[in-house]
Amino acid sequence: MLVIAAPGQGAQTPGFLSPWLEIPEFRDRISASSEIVGLDLIAYGTTADADEIRDTAVAQPLLVAAALATYDVLGVTPDIVAGHSVGELAAAAIAGVLTHEEALGLVRERGLAMAKAAAVTETGMTAVLGGDEGEVLAAIAAHGLTPANINGAGQIVAGGTLEQLEAFRAERPAKARLIPLSVAGAFHTVHMAPAVEQLRQAAAGIKPGDPAVKLLSNSDGALVSTGAEFVDRLVRQVANPVRWDACMTTMAAEGVTAMIELLPGGTLTGLARRGLSGVKTVALKTPDNLDAAREVLK
């Protein structure tokens, strides 16, 4: 039972597309995606620095385009597909809920809307590793923060204003390690509420298909059976927490035995190694990982 997973914002690193562009099909896909989103994704994925690709309006289209291009090159059909945060748009396209063009059009609008919302107030996100989960959640709430990503495997991401995050760091939960994330705002919190309506309007003209494979939702880890419901969840998810822990619980219940994480892989397979006992994992970081990914079920 194979799950293919698409990573979320923060997974990008400078130059991560470079080795993949030697594959003609991949380069063609990224070039076509660049036309759709109105950005030179090849330049952003090869020569741009960390600050340039940290920009939400750039990072989100870049990540979805990269995930879809590697999926096309991989040539493996999953039993289940899931995406983390913006990765859900890639997952929706893989499952047949959206066309690639629709997913890229929506992610362009999503990135712009969230960047605009993030500019209203200085906000950020901090990963909390370890500690007692109940104590961590209580501390997040006590500082007026939101558990924006509950990722499982001992990882929760807090989102809120920079002042709230600083106070949280000064009184961190016992036995927890805090890592500030290189993101441009407090995603999946109330600070993103203004982006929801903009994305809803952008999605209004789309007639989604129903999933051709099992498709997981970040909202609660549920398997969503209709495309209309999944798109509605995608829109609302912008200002609501990501429950990747619930997604992994469903994966375990469905009997998942292997996970392939699309480019730029590493984050979700890392969580799976800690949270999904016995599941084989392959993270697509360079083309050298493709053979291992294709062999994962053999």
C-alpha cells in the first residue's frame, strides 16, 4: 500500500531544481508551469537565494510545480495521496480532483493571497520538537498562539505574532526544543483569514472531479470522496491548523507500507520514520532517488 506525499512550504532550498532540469520531461513541465503561474520557476529553483524563495508568492507555486513535475517523471501510481499544507494542491491534481493547470492557477492565487495577509502583521512560526504534547499545546494556547501544524512524531508548529513567539521562546515547555521556521507569516492561523475569501473566489469557477485514488485531507486526516468537498477543505485550510498527525493515523489504519515523498522530499518521510513504524520511505531529493522510489514496493 503506497502513499505519495507532497511537501509543504519551508521544504524548498536554494538550487533544489538544478539536478532535475537535466531530465528533458522535467524541464518541459517546469517551463510550462512557469507560463501558467507567471513566474520564472527555473530561475527561482536554481539561482535564487533563500530569501527570494522564502517569499510566499514564489515558494508556493514553486513547490507545487516541483511536486507535480517529479510525479510525472516518477511514473508510479499511488494507492493513497496526501499533501502537507500547500502540498494538498499537488495531491489534488495527482488524485484527479484538479487538472495540473487548475492546481497551478489556484496555488498562484493562494500564494499571493497569503503573502498579502502576512504583510498586515509581523507574524511567524516556530517548530516545537519534543516535550509532553499536552504541556506544549497548553503553553502555545497560554501565549495566544495557534498550533498551526500538529505533525505527529513529537512535532508541533506554533504560529502567531513575533512578540507572542518571542514570549513563548522565553518560557518554552519543558524538554522541548524550539526552531524558528523560515516562512513569511503565521500560516494556518487566524492571521490568514483574509486570504480565505480570495481563494474561494478563485476556486468558484472550477468543477472538480472526484478522486481517482484515496485522498487525505489535512483538516482531520479523513479520506475525502468528492472533489467538491476537497476543494472546499482546501480553501478553508488556509486559516485552519494542519493535522498531519491525523493523516498519518489514517495511513496506518489503511495499511500503508511505503511512502514516497515528492520533491523537495525529506520532511514528511522523516515524520513517517518516527510516526509510522515499519513503513518504507523514499524522499525524492535528486534524480538519483528515482530508482529507489520505483523499487519501494518490490
